[in-house]
Amino acid sequence: MGEIIAIANQKGGVGKTTTCVNLAASLATLQRRILVVDLDPQGNATTGCGVDKGSLERSTCDVILGDVHALDVIQVVQEGSFSLLPANSDLTVAEVRLLQEIGREQKLRGMLEPVRDLFDYVLIDCPPTINMLTLNALTAANSVLIPIQCEYYALEGLSSLLETVKQVRNTVNHGLGIKGLLRTMFDPRNKLAREVSDQLLKHFGDKVYGMVIPRNVRLAEAPSFGLVVLHHDRNSSGAKAYQALAEAVIAQEAGGHEIGVA
């Protein structure tokens, strides 16, 4: 059965979508079958994969509301060799409607159940807030991967997210764990970035992935071409960093356990 990983942080601009699509592409190069689920109404993962979100006839919204089967909406991302469940602003409608439904936090889990065996990993790109869509992602997931920009408010936001994960684990998803904390947009020349990185390592130890995702022009510009960085410039430092992350995720697969939630 495929592992479902929610990529989440309620703070925007920390590299969630960048991590989701580039980790997907990197895992695909390692012969893993990958599905990306765009669960953000902004649809950035969709456009970052080269799909026109404005022309979608069916999207994650229709699937999560039960109007269509996931297999009828999933697309293959040719420039990445993985699959995508695309999204656009219609997801805002889904969130409002979910608030009125019984078992509303379980909708995404039910949607993914028929297709998860087709994939080794399902990566969910969550919106930058703790809302009903994010709650659905955390309820459906086996684990949470948390991108963290090394800046002043990182630890405060992280503590809040970890508390949310703990509450979800104690109520609707007892198997939920932390896949790992990923330092993103890292510039070693920046003293504050180094200090925050050191604090993360001090407070969370081996919960923090060993590699960092650097600030990298190629990584930043790849979405404007509708490409993952591996297909934009595979020799860039950003591409190499996400390849290292993919290898670390697979090493966790071999080890068999995610990090627990204290």
C-alpha cells in the first residue's frame, strides 16, 4: 500500500509546493510510482507541473466532493514521470461544502483509498493554513513532511503545526507521524539562517533532514517554465538537493518508521 505524505506548514512561502513537485520528480527517477495531490486552491503544484489550471474540466475539488473518481482526473506529468491530481480555485468551494458534511475530515482519505495501491508514494501539497483541506490531508496521511525556511518565525510556526499534528493523531488518525523537517531556502552566508538552522538541530535533532534546500535561481525559475528543476537544470544545486532528499526518504522506507509525535 502506498505511503501518503502530507507536505504541510501553515506559513506560506516556505517551499511546500517546490518540495512537493521536486521530491515527486526525484523519487520517480529512483523508480518509485508517485502521485502528487494538489490540495491548495492556489493550484501552484498544478501549474508547476506544466498543467493549465484554468482549463481543467475536473479537478481535486470534484473528486473530494465525490462527483467523480480520482482515476478519471489523474494526469501524467510527462516532464517528470509522475502523476498529478490537479487543482484550481474551485477547491475553495469544496472547503465550504465540506464544513456542512458529516465525516468531513475523512473525505480525502476515502478518495485516495481506491488508488493508493497504484503508487509507492502519494504526496499532498497542502494549503498554507490549518483549514478543513489541511485537516483532510493530515487525516489521510501516514506522515507529515514539514518544509521550514530558516528565518525568525520558523520555530514558532513549527510548534503550532506540531501541536495540530498531535491533536489529529490523538483523534482521527492514530498512525500519523512526522516524516521529517526540511530546511529550505537556505543561504549559508546569512547569519540568521545559520542560527535558526542550529536551533532546529538543537531542538529536534534527528527529526531534521541532513541536507538543506539552498536558495537557487534555477529552482526558483523552474515553475515559470512549467517544469520541475530536474528537467530545467539537473546539475543545479537545487536539483541535487532534492535528489538527496528523495534518497533520504527511501532510506526511511527501508528503515520502516517515521518519527513519532511526542
